[in-house]
Amino acid sequence: PAEYSRSDISEAMRESCVSLLEASSTTAIAKLKCFRLAFGSSGGYGDDIAVSDILDALRGLVPGTRTVQISWIGEQTAVAKPAARVILALGLSLVEALIRGGRIDIAMEQRGELVELALRGEGDRIILDAASRAFFSDPAAELSPKTIGLALARRIALAGGGDIMLSQPGDTELVIGAVMRA
């Protein structure tokens, strides 16, 4: 195979390569932020995580080939770290289920000692994989790469005296959530 010399690479190709590297690093940084918040210690955030940080982290999970609008419904500006981790972990599954893009609305409501979290996905086509669907109905279901986020969410919710849940009212809507102590 012939080797390319420096003069064989056009300026346009060089700019294209740099642009691809920048886009790739931006995507990697966004995903790492989400994984650090959801699966890591969330160091440096204190007891609460700003809603804007949660939304930014979830937006970073959306592949560049899809458009998913992610919104927060409610007046909260920050969420306790355990609830934020549950939102992010459940959000992983919901972003993947919106295979043609769509919308995710996130809400949190405090009722006495309990916190109710709901993530509602809406899109033209929603497919929640069989392993994830089974995980909601069977707490002893086998772990798979697709269910790691759900396992984390369930573990946090159970530690808070609650659990995770799933509802699919129609083909274009999927609601996943959790109830746990604040």
C-alpha cells in the first residue's frame, strides 16, 4: 500500500478530520459526565445535583443521528443525589428506547416522606428491549448490558424503601419511574 505524504492530504480533509475528532471528544465528555453522575460518586456536587446538570447529562447520551427533546416539568432547581442518580439511570434506558427520537419529560413530586420520579418518553417508535422489559417485572432477572442502569436505579430505590416501575399506555409512549424515600 502506498503511503500518504503530507502534501497528499488536502486542507479540506485535514479540517474534516479535526472536526470529527472534536465532535467525538464532545460526545465522549458528555457521556462520561452522565456515567459519572449516575454510576460514580458524583464528587464535587454536594448533597444535591442541579436540574440543569441532570438534563445536560441526559442530552449527552442522545446519539447525533437522533433528536430527543429533554425537559424538566416542575419548579425544582436541584434534586437530592440518590434521586438524581435514579433519574439518570432510568434515562439511559429511555433514551435508547426512543429509536427515532422524540421527547422525554421528567417530573419529580414529593409526597410526605416519598419522592415520586417519572420519565415519560414519547416518540414515533419506542422499543424497550426484552431484557429491560423483563427486568421491570422480575427483580431477579439476569443482568445484561442493557439492564445495568435499571439495576442501579432499582438498588437505589429499594434502599430508599421503594422500587422502579414501567407503564406503556400506547405504542408511542413509555413511562418509567420510581418511588422512594426522600
